[in-house]
Amino acid sequence: IFSCCFFVSFSFFPFEISNMLSESATLELGESTNEEIDAYLRFLDTHLPNLGPLGSASHGEIEITRCPRTIAEIRSIVAQRCMEKGLSHADALLAAKIGVVHRDCYWMWIRDPVIFPSGAKGTYNRIVPSSVASSGSHGVAVLPVVRGVGVLGTADIHSGGAPSTPTLLALSIVFRHATRGWEAEIPRGASDPAETPEQTARRELKEETGFVAESLVLLGHVNSDSGELTQTVPVFAAYVTESARGPAATEPSEAIEAQLLLPLQQVKEAMVTGKLSPPHGYVSCRDPY
């Protein structure tokens, strides 16, 4: 299951500020800045195909710069501004760090040096799953649709058509650490090495719900927060039958209370109110997938 808790800040400072900074502001950052920049450029060389294009400010995009001189200038702009806001010199240098700010087995926090279409220079942060950076694997989300209870076909999901009897969707009731509450969600998860998105969808569906997908339909791709997250997830509809359902195999680190089979109309209403109806009124219904 995807899960993450992180703090992301966005900072950029007007072009005029960079012109006001003295040359010494860049020089005092020292030799460690050159090592940091070299490490960042090596990181881009290794992972850029999976992290997206650099962009072009002249074409109205937010451009990631690879120019060492410009990167050093941006770092000093950010450090100077942080000191003006009350940070110590040491803390300001940490806040102005370029490249991989932190990483673990699952996530990377990357701070890129950028040039905005206006010409302003600064930094922009993004959170990248380690699997995306290393292999381009974004994981999957899968919506279980139960056959034999009014499901007429994929048009029900795409167009919201009303079958003669209710379409049932399977939602997992999951306790999420980041929200500190119960959430109604569809199954999702990261891909294993060399696993296709379709294979991941089938595996995650069976592990979390016990259902075996008879067929899969790609509904589209979703980025749950394009302002800070480098992850665009394919979303599948999985057509299943209750009779083919086996035991779930949740992981020790997961907190899944139950799987509910709910009519499509009830799920739509819950998405509007943000909560499931009683007796599950304590469960939030706001899954972006």
C-alpha cells in the first residue's frame, strides 16, 4: 500500500534579489557546494529518464538548470533568504541544499534548482518514490467491480450508467498513519521488480481483498498531487466474482479492518460528503484514485 508522511516546502525568490546579493554570498558557501552540485548532476545523469524532462523557461515551463554557476547562485539566494527569515547560517545552508535532501528504501525528497518563466530563480521540492527513480515503476491502483450483481460492462464505470441492479464496488477500510484516521480506499501498491502494471494489479487485488481478477480494464492514470509528487499511477477496473474470492494476505505493516461491497451510487454519495454512511460513518471517503 502506498503510504507516505513528509513535509514539502516550495521556495523561490525574485530575480531582483539575486542581483542584490554580493559575490561573497556565493563564495562563502565553500567547496562543499561544488561537491553538492557535482553529486546532483551525477544524480540527474543517472535518473533523468525516469524523473521527467528538464523543461524550458523560455517556453513557459519551470526549467531545472544544470549550469553549475547558476546552481551555486540559486543556492546562495535561498540561503540568504532563509537567514533573513531568522535561520542560523548552518540551518540556512541545510535549507538551501540542492539535490537529494533525504532518501530511504521507499522515497526520495529532491530539491531542484529551477528557473521560472518569469526569469526568477529558486528551488522546487518534489517527492519521488525510489522505484520511480530507479526503474520508472509507478505502482498501480485497482478498483474491484463485482460481477453478477448488475454489472453490465465497462460503460458502467466510464459513463456512470445505471444498471438494473446496483453495481457493487469493493472498498478497503484502511487506517492511514498520515491522516491518523480510517479511509475507504481501493487497493493499490508498488510493483515488484520486472512486474508489469497488470501483474501488479492482480497481485495487489488478491493480497488486499482475496479477489481474483477475471479481467482488467485500464481506466486511466492519476497523479494524486501533481504539485509535489512524481508518481503517475495507472488505475485499473478489475472484474471479479464473489464466488472466486479467497483469503486476503495483508502485510504485517498494514491496518486493514475490512473490505466492504458497496453500491456504486452509495460510493458516489460518500465521495460528495467525504464520509461513508452509518454504520461506517467514522470512515472518510476521499480516495483520489
